[in-house]
Amino acid sequence: MDSETPVEKANIDQCIRKLNTRHKQRLGPVGPPLGMLLILLFAIALLPLFLFLKFFNTVYFWIRRQKPIDPKPYFNYDRHRLAHLRFADKVWCEYCEWANGSLQWALAITNEIERRYCPIQNQCHPHCEKAKAWRDEFLVYQHDKNDIERYYDERYLQESRLDD
């Protein structure tokens, strides 16, 4: 491709508008701006959680002498490199990456806390097991009381950092 050939930009907003001619949203022309406002409100609500996660991840796991949960695997900011996206679309893509990454990171932190404090599988339906795969290494629901002590001896103490 010639370096002087301009890259034709995709317009996600126009694609959605075209789709909406075949699939009408509720509230007619008020729907898209209202949806955009709700997305921005979600970002405003999520920001304090994200900031708290940064604080909690550092302090809590330091107190517990445990390695903090690395946030990097949950965030992959790369869609801004797609040359065919407009600037506005790139911004929205990065917002989605941040929002999804924040929530996945929060889930990973919560999963680790659950692993430490209640490593017992639920007695639930198959759909529950699929949604909670991190519990695969937990104690089975019908376990012996000695299994709990063994679990902590084998996992918890060995995984804790001994250095300050």
C-alpha cells in the first residue's frame, strides 16, 4: 500500500445508525443520546471503584503478605492503533477496554479473596460451575473438616510472601 494513500475511515456511529433503520431502538431519536449519557454516567460511577481497586490491591495484599493482583492482563489498550477507525471511535474503544478491564480486575481480586477466606465450592447447578471456574481448586462442597486445614497448609501458607 502506498504510504501517501489516505486510509479510508470506518465510522462505527454511522454503521449503528444504518443498523437502526432496520432495527428500531426504543425511544426513537431520543434513544441514542440517552444511551450515550448512560454510558458516561457508568464511567463516572466506575471511576471511584477503579481508584479504590488501585488502593485496595496495594494495601490489602501488602498487609496479607501476598502478591497483589497484577492489573496488566485485564487491560489491553491497542484498538487505538487501528488506522481505519475515527478518533471518536478509538476513544470509545479505549473506554470499553478500561471499563471491562476494571470489572474483570475487580472480579480477579474478589476471586482471590474468596480463595483465601472461603475455598469451598458451592453445591449448585452445572451453569454455576461454568460461571465460577476459578473455584475448580476449591474444596468440594461435601468435604471433611480436616480438609480445610490441609487446604490452608498446602496452599495459603506456601503462597504467602515472607519478605516485607
